[in-house]
Amino acid sequence: MHDQTLTGLAAALAAGEFSSRELTEHLLARIERHDGALNSFITVTGDAALEAADRADAARALGEAGPLTGLPLALKDIFCTRGVKTSCGSKMLDNFDAPYDATVVEKLAAAGTLSLGKTNMDEFAMGSSNENSFYGAVKNPWDLGAVPGGSSGGSAAAVAAGLVPAALGTDTGGSIRQPAAFCGITGLKPTYGRVSRYGMIAYASSLDQAGPMARTAEDCAHLLGAIAGHDLRDSTSVARGVPDYTEGLDAPLSGLKIGLPKEYFGDGLSAEVESAVREAIAVYESLGATVREVSLPHTHYAIPAYYVIAPAEASSNLSRFDGVRFGHRCENPTDLIDLYKRSRGEGFGEEVKRRILIGTHTLSEGFFDAYYKQAQKVRRLIRQDFLDAFEEVDVLMGPASPTPAFDLGANKDPVSMYLQDIYTIAVNLAGIPGISVPAGFAGGRPVGLQILGTHFAEAQLLNVAHQFQQATDWHLRRPDLAEETA
């Protein structure tokens, strides 16, 4: 059962080939057997999942099942889930059981899905390798000596290993697309505001966005349809209708205009990754698309602008974790200042502290105009680069990451780690959607092709990705661990 896509499992449940309980029991057994090596889950909610599976089977027996009823998923441990630990991969929230459900959790439950648990992640979504977790690093199923990418590395690894058919992640600077690329799965970052952020613990509020991670673009289309939509509880949620994202998946690509940003094919890009990406683009040409070079001239400013804006917003958002109301509290504080200092010093990890310090500095008097305000001006220029490019082409294509998954512990220098997101960060600054699809291998590790569209062009991106997956089999390749029958 675990070798099927989410769409395939939905069809099998509808045909009565097995029950939701049988599927759930099978996947829980796989998690118990294999996750000790991967460390992809922080919390497994087996009893609750089986109860939900029984309810789904009862609904199906009454003829009340929907397209996603009874399908098991996993949630990145950044989404508040009522009565379940929601840690954000941090010691700060190791004792926090959320009192309410995030909007996306509510929507998935309303669609009939069930959660197998909460997946591991870089602490407060700050990282590109999933090595920054209080609960330990996640391993890549393709090579246990390699990182799975981050910060949604637990979700990506669990899907790639066949522990769960799909999962939710979040993307602030590439944290869905980069781990999807590293683990050989499909990951979609929607347009900013397309999916509610209510109940999603904030890192950088103007950049964070939730999205699906699964085997195929078709799977992602089903999940996006379930979680997208306006939410009055999120002021950044866009009041816009939700289309049927599966409806146009089979549309032909004849006449599609593809742009290749020249800035994405320069120094720093692995030759093997470039070769795989260009071979994927040749597939699109065989499907009737045309290709031309375009320019995104402010791309090289994306990382410095991001690492001013994101830490500034994080400094503000994480100020609520002070040891007073919830989360980690130091023992025997001598006064309020001691409580603040020791609770935060003990509760936050090194990378989180680094970004809080950077953000606090850039927002301080005398530096706000020089850093934060200037970065926002650069952000507008980056956004305009994309809008200008989409006047000429329909989609942009390039690598999701300059290299395949790197070895655990290989990038100890923070700046080297930040550069891993050079092709993904600008997308979040501009607020546009992007998807990564499997497109080959480099040194035995997966390579992801990143496809970008203009605002609210998710249906087109999913169509473009789906057609590629109809013409290739990269998304069907699975690590040895996932091929095991139990």
C-alpha cells in the first residue's frame, strides 16, 4: 500500500481494496520499523489516527465519503494541533500542547483526512538541512549520511521513505521546495495569502506559506484544493475563490513559453544538477513548449535582503516566548529579567539566537532605515523582476538548489548554509508560487526542477508539473527503504 500515490490510495479506498484502518495500521507499522533510522517524526499520534480511520470507514459505508476521506497524512510540527504537542522543533515548546487547530488542520480534517503525527523540522523553521532541531537531525532516505533539506525535512523524508503518502510543510525561503528536491518528491509553495497562516507558528510573517508535499503534482493538486481559501482569522489571507486544481492537469503544453533565468545557471551551480535540469527542460520542448533566456537582474540581492527582513520579523514574532505564559521556563528565576534571559537562553538553539540577534539589530534605532527599510526597497525590485519576466513568458524554470543533498555536518558555516537557498528565497520575497519536481540524480542523490509562475498561477504550475511527470518516471523512483514491503 505504501508504494502508491495519494491519488492511487484514494481510488483504492473508493474501490474497497482495503479500508482506511488497514492502510493506517500498515503505515504506522512502517513508521515504527523505519523511523528510528530517519528521525522524521517528533510525535506519532497512532491511537487518534486509528480512531479517525474508523470514522472514515463508517462514513464510506454510509456513502458519505469525499475524495480524500480516510487518507493518512503527516503535519510539520509547526501547525497547531489541538491536544497534541506542537514544538516547532524547539526546546522552547517541548512542553506545549496546542489548545486549538490551525486552519489547515481544520480543513484537512473536514476533508476526511487523518494525521499520523507531527514531523521533525529545523527549529522555528530556521534552517536548510534539518540539522537545527532540538530532537536531532533528520536523515535523507536516499542516503542516511545526507541531509533531507530544510526546514520541512521531516515531511520530505517521511513521504520519500513511504511512511506517509503526503504531508504538509511550510516555505519561508524554500523550505518546501528544497527538501522536496533533496528527497526526490514533489513540493508546492503556493502564492502568499493563498493558504491561511492561522495556527501556523510564525517565523517571518510576510514570507511564511503552507503547502503540500507528496509524490506527484496530482497529489499536490488534491491537497491544495483542500487547504486553500480565505480565512477571516488571517488578515493576510486573500479573498479569492478556490478552483478545482485537478481540472486542468491534462491540458497540453503546446505553445507554453518557458523562461530560463540566466542568473540561475551561473557560478556555484553543480554541473550534474545543471545537466539534469537542462535535460528536463528538453522534455518540455518535446511536449511543444518554447524556451528562451530571461533575466532577473536583482537576484544576487535576494539573500542579503532576505537575511535582513526574515530575522527582523522573527525577532518580533519570537519575543512572545519569554517563559511567562507558555513554553520553556527556567528554574528558580531571581527576578523577571533573570526569567526572560535564562528561559530564552535555555529554550532557543544557536541558529534561532543568531537570527533574533540579527533581527533585533536591524530594527534598532539608527539601523532601521539603513537595513530593514532598504531591504524592503530591494524586495520590491525583486518582485518587479518577476512581474517583468512574466510579461514575456508563462513560467520560469531552473534548479531548486545549486547542489544535490549534502552530507550531514558538511555546512557548518552559517553563510554557506544560507547560500543553499539562492534559487528559492527570491520567490518568497516576491510572494509568487513555485513547485519542485523530481528531475534526475546527481551522484546518486535526487535533483529537483523548480517551476515558478505569477501570482495565483498554481493551476498552471500543477498542469506543467503533471505533464512532465506523465512523460518521465523520476517521481516514481524510490529509495531502497521505501521499496521494502513492510
